[in-house]
Amino acid sequence: MDLQPRKIYEDFRRKKVDKSKTVDLLVALIENIEDDEIRKDSLEILNKIDITKSRVFKFLENILISDSNEDLRYSAAKVIKSRFLKKAVVPFLWVLQNESSYNCLITIVTSLEEISDTRILSMLIEEIKRIDIPNFKESINALFKENFIENYSHKELAEIIINYITIKYLKTKFTKIKFQVENGLITVLDLSEIDKQIIYWRDRRVIQEYSDVIGIQNLHNLKKIQFFPLGWTFNNEFTFQNSISLIKALEQLNNNIAKEVLIFQINKITNEKYNLPRIKQIENLSISRLCDILRNYLTIAFLAKKHSQVEYEIEDGEVINMSFENVKLITLPEFLNHFSSLRSLILKNCNLLNLPETIGTLKHLEILNLERNNLKALPKSISYLSSIKYLNLNNNQLNNLPYSIGQLSKLEYLNLESNDLTELPKSIGYLTSLKSLLIGKNKLKKLPLSIGSLKGLQELDLHSNMINTLPESIGLLYSLAHLNLDNNAIESLPNSINSITSLKTLRLEDNHIRNLPESLDLLKSLETLRLGWNKLITLPTSIGSLLSLKYLRITNNKLCNFPDSICGLPNLEWFEASENQIVKLPEQIGNLKTLKVLKMSDNKIKILPDSICFLNSLVRFDFNENNIEHLPESVGSLSSLEEIWLNGNQLKHLPTSIGDLLKLKKLKLNYNKLTHLPKSLEKIPFLEEISINWKKIENISDFPQFINMI
């Protein structure tokens, strides 16, 4: 059994484990595990179960009174309040006099309000008598003097104690705080002179505890609040977090006093990017909205002070786009979730090692770019990015993806290139909005069958992996236009690949493919086919039916010839078959009227068919390293030709018609048997280069313009 609190609770909900066993397991975790987070989770889950056993109460009572971790004591107090309130009088009264945790004390006091017991009333009065803060004590003494306090209810007495505890903790932290008390309740709270307080390193632990600032929400009788000085807020992360905690308290207060404070602070913002006049009728905005505006301002100002390179865009008082590039962040601040309206977050090359779970709170985020970092894993909370459309994780160190990634139902672009992924989760098939999936340069050996569920996928890039077979389900990608499988270990293609009639680009270079499916002709939309560096011996006749094909590269295979049907490709512009064992070209090659580049270097061709001279669109003619002895006499009819590459052949002479190639710029003739060049070459107006061993040319004097090439 997996002894994780949430898994135990899930098993309980599914009735795999009964209540008694569930409680025993959770108690065992709390007693025996050293990880306080797991212990805390276990307590939180205990609170979800209807528990009444006395031994569980005793166990919780022991944690409340003696555990060293105040978060655990607080969690135990909440469970006791929720499940064992009638039994809680004695431990709660003890804790009231001995506890140091603010949250725990407030929980105890609010619990005592609900218990009808005369002991509690007298104990609360005794606690009030012990109040020792001068101006607070004066207010209390007045209540006792007039005997008003004797008529107070449990709730009213508890309210005084809550006010006292809150101001006591705040005053311990902020010695310059000012406040006013009426009838034992705080009515005025002034934090505006905190910046005059000197905070020493010894105060750090107190300053970084924020629950008491959030506790200002418990001061329900406040009539006036003055915010922390803005300059003080940006001193360091602790002062910043205290200001953010105060905003949270104001949001919970949710009254006119809170609203006045927020509007006053917002009106003090001088940052031009905020363009406050555009925020119309600010006084009519909700407190929640005002809190968002102030929280956004404080957070971006704090970040900008710490990292001057940050770029951001504001809309209606909230940050919507933010970019860090080449900034050594290492970790992403937890408080990033303050930007609740963020749509685009760019974090390129920031040395990030991990992402906080709070990343999942960015519900409006559409673009997240994390390329060139050091991420090894993604938090499960990434699945909560319900608006995300673009996710770039290129060039990290990811070795797996969370199964929950399949919940990103709006994701259209996912870049996982240059990571350490060995497999993809089945849930990848749930990304039904995905249009581009880039997973090149990983360590994948296979694809999940669920890949075929990506009906809207238009681009799939899997180059430079270790894939040796493709699932038949790949044929279900009916919208796929671009498929890159270069540099893998694929030996054959599934027949289903011919069902992808939308395919425009198919890249299969540097694999181990020996043959192609005969039904290749079904790929009616295919424009680019790259098959170089494989083990092909023949091409199927059906290749001639790829009527949309413009680019064909089959370099470095084991081909000896081409099927005649290849000459029926009406739109072919680039035909490259270098480094094969081709002996001759098809007689009808001249039918390729749209061909611009013909590259056949490093083959065994001796004779060129006369029809080659019908290639009127040909711009580059590359037949280096063959056995060609002569060119067709009508070679001059290649009116668009700009480059001829014939190095390393057996040429003894050139036809005079070569001088009719008026667009020719380069003529490469090294390592042939030429001793004479036709004088007609002089007529070519744009000829820039004749590459040849001029020392062997007997009529060199006919070409003075190229003499410097000797």
C-alpha cells in the first residue's frame, strides 16, 4: 500500500479501506514519519473523516500541547475544533496560556466562543485581566471599572482577546506600530512609520512570520488603517511579503475601511505603465479587484528592483505579460501567483531548477516559455493551467512528463526538444487541441498508441531520437501536414502512414529504411520527401503519383536506377540523389518541366539522355564525381541554367552550344580530361567563374578575363 496521506484518503473514498484502518494509517504516519509536510497532510485529511474515537482525541491533544512544530499544533487544533469540540475545554484552556503560535491561539479562542462552559467565561475574563499593553490595558480597566465586562458574552470576551493577541504579535514585530483601542477593540491601526524601525538580523524570524499580519482581518471594529510605507515594502522579501499579507487581510475584511486604504494606496502609484486614468471609476471596483491591482503593482515593482531586466506589460492595472531572459533566477518566486491575470510568461535561459506548485494558479496563462533552463521535472499543478495554448520546454533536462499534462485541453503548441525523455505518457493523446508537437533530440524508443488521438495535430517533429517502429495509429493523424522522423532507427513504415492524406512534408533521413510502402501514391498533398541516408535499394513505382511533390532528396542510399514514373512529377523543383549507385537516368527526365535543381553527384552515370536539355527551368546542374564523357550537343537550350557542377568526370570536350547559356554564372570542370574550351564561352555575359586546371588548357589565351584563376 502506498503510504501517502492523499492516496490513503483516496482508497478510503473508494471503499478500498475502512474508516478504522484509514485513521490508524494516518495516525501511524503522524507518529512515525519525520517529514512534517506529510504529518501535516495527514492531520488535514483526518479532519475530513468523521472520527469520534477517544484515543484519536488523546493523540491530537498530545500534538496540540507538546509538538515542536507550530503548523502541526495549528492543524491539530483545527481537527479538535471540528471533531472533538465538547472534549476540548481543558486542553484549549491550557494552550491559551502557553501557546506561542498566532494561528493556533486564534483557533483556540474562536473555538472557546462556541463552548457553553462556565469555566471558559471565567478563564476568558482572567486572560483579559492579564493584558499588559498600556493603552490597551487602559481601555480594559475602564470596562472593569464600570462593570460592563461582567455582562459580556463568550463571543464578546473572545473578540477582545483576539484583538489583544493580534496587536500583541504585531507590536512585537513592528515596534513603531500605532493603534487606538475603544472598549477593548482596536479601532485605528497605523503602520505608516514602520520604515523608521531598524530591523536587525535577529529579527528575521519574526519578520518572516506573516500570519499575524493576515490576522488583521480579525480586527472587525477598525475604523482606520494606514498601510506600510511603499519604500519599506521593497526592502527585501520579508518586508514585501508582510505588505502582501496586509492586502490579503484587507481582502478578507471586505469593508469600506479596507476599500479606502486600497484606493488611497493605488492612487499613490507613479509607474507610468499603470496608466491609472484608464482604470475608470476606481471607486466602483470591488475590493477583490482593488487588491489585485495593488498586489500586482507591489509584486512587479519588487521584482523590477531585484531584476532590472524584467520586461512587462500592464492592462487595466494588472500584469498580463512578463519576460525574463538571461537572468539567473535559479528558482521561480512563489509569489508569481499574484499575477492572476497573467497571459504570457517568458523565462528563457534563467537557470531554473524547478517550478513552484503555485504555477498552477495562473488560470489565464496562455503562453509559457521555459526554454534553455535546467528543469528536470514539472510540478503536477501544471495541469491546472486551464488556458494554456503555448508551452515551450525546449532545452531542459526533463526525463519524464506528469500524467496530468493530458489535462491541458486548450494546448496547441508543445515543444519538448532537447530533453532526456525516454517515453511519453499515454495522456499525451488527451491533448485534443494540439497542433504542434516537437519532441526532437530526446531518447524516445517508441510512441504511445494514444498518439493517434491527436486529430488536430498539424506538425509532429521526432527527429534525433531512438525510435525503431511507429504505431499503426499514426495513420489516424488526419490533419498532420509535417512529420519529421530524421535521425532515428526506423526500418520500415507502417502502411497506415499512407492514410495521412494531408501530409505535406515527410522527413525520414538518417534511418535504416530499406523499402517504402507501395501505396505511397495516396499522399496526394505531399510536397517535400526527404529520404537521404537510408538503405533504399529501389523506389516504388507509385512515387510518380505524388503529383504535389516539389522536393525529393534520396541522397546516400543504395539505388541503382529510378522508376520511369518519377519523370511524371509535374511540380518537382528539387531532385537530389547524390551518393548512390545510379548508372543512368530515365530517358523521359526531360518531362520534369518545373525542375530547378538536379543533384546527382557521386554516382556512376556515363551518359546523359538528350531529353535532359528540355529542363528549361533548371538553375543548378550538379553531376560531380560521375563518369560522364560528354554533354548532349543541345545543352545550350537550358536557358535558365546558372550553375554547372561537373568536377571529377571524364569530359574531353564541351559542345559549342554551351555558349548559349546566357544566365550561366558558375562552371565547375575540375578533374576532367579537357584540354580545350569552346570560344563560345566568351558570349556568356554573367559568367563569374570557370573552375578548371588552366595549365592544361591549350587555348587559355582566348579567356584573358579568367587568367587570374591560374
